[in-house]
Amino acid sequence: MNRFREQLTKPITLFGPCSAESEQQVLETARRIAEKFPNNIFRAGVWKPRTRPGSFEGAGDPALHWLSAAGKETGMPVITEVATTQHVEACLKAGIDMLWIGARTTVNPFAVQEIADALKGTNIPVFVKNPINPDLSLWIGAIERLQKAGIDQVLAIHRGFHSFETDVYRYAPRWEIVIDLKTRMPDLKVICDASHISGDPVLIPSVAQKALDLDLDGLMIETHINPAVALSDAKQQITPAVLHSLFEGLVFRKADADDKDFHRKLLELRSRVDSTDDLLLQALVTRMNLIKQIGEYKKDKQVTILQIRRWEEILTRQIAHGSSSGLDASFIKKLYELIHEESIRIQTELFNQ
């Protein structure tokens, strides 16, 4: 564990190609990354889980030796993805320094448990990517299985979530889920896979900066000596030169400031927020009491709970009002959907009495 003290200290970086495609490609990419990021963890996929057969599924076991050679030459620890116990055994035999569990594997507790069992007694650092779908319990469960297997260094990777909604991102960031994870597991280190979330090099800087601003512990960025000819995820990889430029442009903020005036002003503003929250909660209590009265009138007159035109009227009015005051329309919509859901629940209970 002490071998990787520097690499697992914030900011943690996992830079390297999506896939290990050839020994020359792996070594040359590692050399160029090491020039600017000597404490980097060099990443490359050896076995690639593809949606359909026929796509490049990785170079397999021979690529482990390319990774091992790159690590020995550059001094960077190397990491790859594992999905089976056979992968784990091959990595341990080849001297791979760290492992990550991919999104497609995290969704399967049986697979994660088998990997955890295979790793007992090794204490090798393991990173766990979030599942494809936004299921926080699955993510936490995978992390806990590894911790219970005795792995002291278990870290998480936020790589975004599948969504049916049209978005600029390849995978929706759903930052609120990462915040929830950090809240529940405050000692857990979380890395952001900016490449997978973005799906486009143009978006990587903003995603990376957002992750740092939310106090995540590092970044995973796919880096290839020639992305145009990459055999997998060519569209989202960047060159080592672009990586360096991108990293230079990031702002690394502190979790706190050693400034008495800052703390005084922050305390004052937080006190005002607390007072506002109290007023907001009281307003919600008043609103729900009114909803109970409305529910009683509806029940007495045999009127249905759901009044769709009234609901549409409220939503339209409040979105317009909130937007005119500078509030985001999608935020207002989500807020009132929650309020409406609770209103329906209250009235349903009254009708069932």
C-alpha cells in the first residue's frame, strides 16, 4: 500500500489509452504521459466488454506484459479492468499494480463477489466504476464487497449513467448521485472519468473542472498517441500534448481557506440560509395542510384526486415565475413534481380512510 502513497494522494490521475492495442502504442503513450505526469497511474484496457461481437475486444493476456513493461520503464504503476476471476489471476501473475471494475460488471453482485474472493489476501488497490444505470445501492454494494474481502484501498470512479434523454454528454453525469455517495461514504476517494461522461474531447475540460469543483479526488482521462486510429473509443481520446494543455488550464481549489474574514462571512451567509430553510419548511407545512383540506372536500364531493388541468396550471405558472426570478426551469419542474407527488400521497391516504 505504501508503494502507491503518492499516486493515491489527491489529485489522483489515471491517464492512458482506452485499450492496449500494441506494445509500441502502450510504451510510447506511457513515455509521453510520464514526461509531464510522473506520479500518474497508467491505465489501459486489456479485455474490453463490447456491446456486440465483432468489435475490438482487447488484446488479452499478451497486453498485460506490455503494461508491465511500460510500468517498469516509466516508474508509473499500471492499472487495467477486470471482469472475471481469470482476469484477476492473470493480472496478479503479470504484476499489474492496480485494478478497476467496470460499469457492466458492477451491476452484477455475483461477479463482484467472485472478484472480491479472488482478491482476498492481496490488498491490491481496486477502483469501482458506477453501474450503467443510476443505482447507488449497487455501486455501494460493490465497494462494500471488496472492503469486506480485506481490500484497504477501494476507490470509486464516476463515469456517468445511461439515460434515454437526449443530452450533450455520452453518459449523464448525475452529479447528485456522486454527492450522495460522498455523503454516505465520506472517507471514500472518488475519481471522475471525464472521458466517458463527455464522449467528446471538447467537453472534457468542463466535466473535469466540475468534478474538481465538487471536491472529487482526481480524474481518469483516456489518452492515446494517435486517437484517430484508436481501435476503441477513438472519438473521446486525446493526445498526451492535449492532455497536458487541458490539465494546465484546470483550477485546483482548496476544501477550505485559512482566512478569518472568509469564515466570518461564510458563517453569516450560512446563518441566513438556515433561517431561509426554516421559512421554506414552514411554507411547505402550511401548503400540505391546505392540501389535506382540499382532499377532504374532494372526498366529501366524490371528486377525483388528480386534477390534471390544475396541475398543469400550477406548473406553468411557477416555472414562469421562477424563471423570471433567475431560477432554472428544470429545477422548478423537479421541485414541483416532488411537491405534487407528496400532495397526491396525502390525498390518497385521506381517500383510503
